[in-house]
Amino acid sequence: MTSSEQSVRFGTFIPQGWRLDLVGIEPAEQWATMSRLAKRADDGPWESIWVYDHFHTVPVPTDQATHEAWTLMAAFAASTSRVRLGQMCTCMAYRNPAYLAKVAATVDIVSGGRTEMGIGAGWYEHEWRAYGYGFPKAGDRLRALDEGVQIMQQAWSTGSATLDGKFYQVDGAIVRPLPLQEGGIPMWIAGGGEKVTLKIAAKYAQYTNFDGTPEGFAAKSALLEAHCADVGTDFAAITRSANYNIAIGRNQAEVDDRKAWLLDHYTKQIGAERAAAAVAQNATGAGIGTPEQIVENLQEMRKLGMTYAIVNFPELAYDTSGQELFESEVIPALQ
């Protein structure tokens, strides 16, 4: 089966506050909102639900809530029954990798074997420094990512991990019980760094996640394929995914209404100038338009080998109608 013939698999982000997507909901009600949306996805056509691993909001840090990713993973593991559970993506430096392997294995047990491991080198400097992690240069962050992935894969395959690395040193760290999934938790290496990140993905990943534009996706895919050839892994065995912001409507007027709502929402929190920049970034791309337009866009991406789309509905905590339209008219057309 060629890439253009494959079904596209779909995941959806659950609002957790990072993208200012729980503003106006009282803290005591935020878990109920997240849980309701997770259960809705669990009952629907979605393969997976996702959260971000961040501590401070974007596009700028604010005092609005941002719920912690792996705590949510455990909560979703216990409160859903079918959907797979992912993070886009866990920052390696925020948790010791042996500890992270233990956390993820526990979540996998609680979920009945539904955990994914999204992992990357991290980038949001403000929160790194605020939390006392410093902000190492990119090369060091990427080398630490490579060592951490080695530790996690060793832990999940043997039940213990030993590595005397430059960045991480573990000596017989016991990680029991093992994850329920045979071979360990699937590894998503997120990011499109051409020399290092994609090489790490070629060595270790079952999934990648990078640029979702046609030009960017094609270029990153070609580089990934070259790295796979260099390290002796099977490029065809790696599922290539991308993330898409969604502004969907039955006609252009409804699409424009979605964009106008997002602009107003952001303006109230971060001011007009920053809001305009954020909307300009978030309200373009393959996920913007009528169902027919989005299907056409994603069909073109499928031809390039994108077979897993993870989508974000900015208004989801307040209004599920866009997600409902996507479920009824976009997902079936691509499966």
C-alpha cells in the first residue's frame, strides 16, 4: 500500500492551559473540562489524545494555568479505556530519563498498554531558566536527548538501565514492572533538526513529528530517509506525523468566525499586537477551511507520506462544534 492509499490516523489535543485554552474556566472545574473532552475522544473516532509538556503559557508566559503533562497522562490513563495517550512532546531535560522511564511504564500499566512516548530536546527558554534548568546550547540538549532515549529503551527492554554518559549516569536503575507493550513504549522523536534530531529519529523512533507544510514535510522526510540509510534502519517502518491547528466551518463565513473568536480570545489575554501575531501563525495551514478544503489539504500531505495527523481545536474547552464537524466529515474521508 502506498502512502497515498493509507488511512490517516488522527489524534487530538486536550486543552490543558498551555495555549491559553482554559482561560475563564475556574481552576476547580478545569480537570472536569479536560476529563470530559478526553472521554468524548475516547468514545469517538480518535486514535489518541495529546497534551504538551510545558510549564509556562504561549505565545508568552502568563499567570494562566498550565497543567503538568505526565500527571495528566496518569489521570487520563485511569479515566479513559481506549484512546492512546501521548505528549507533544516530553522535554528530556525536565526529568531524569530513568525516572521518566519509570513514570511512563507506570502510566502504561494503569492505561492497559496505551502510552506513547513523545520526546524531544526542548526549546522554551523562558521556562527552562525559570525552573532552574539553565538553557544549554542546542548541541548539548540534543546529545542529552540521545543518551536519555538509550536509557529509556534499555530500561523498557531489560528492566534496568546502566549508562555512563556525558549528561546522564545511571547504574543498574531498576524499572519494574516493565511496560505492558511488547518491546516497550513506542518512541516519538519530535522535531526537525536536520543534522542531529532526524538522525536520532532514524536510530530510535517508531514515529516522527515535524513540519506539516508540504515543502517542509517533504524536505524533512528526505533527510530522515538519508539518515536511515546511514544508520541502517528501515525508513518505511517509521510513521511520519505532523500537527495541525484547526479552524473549520461549513463555509468561509464560519471559518472566518473561528479566526475572529481566536483573535478576540488572545487579545483579551496578551494584547492586540501579540494576539494578531499568534493568530497569523495559528490560523493558516492545512487545517484551516471547510471540510472539503481540509480533506484536500490532508490528502496532499498523505501523498507525501504523512499518515498521522495530530490536531488542535483552540476553542475546544468552550465549543465542541468544530471538532464534531471534523469527526463527521474530515476523518471518514481520509480513512
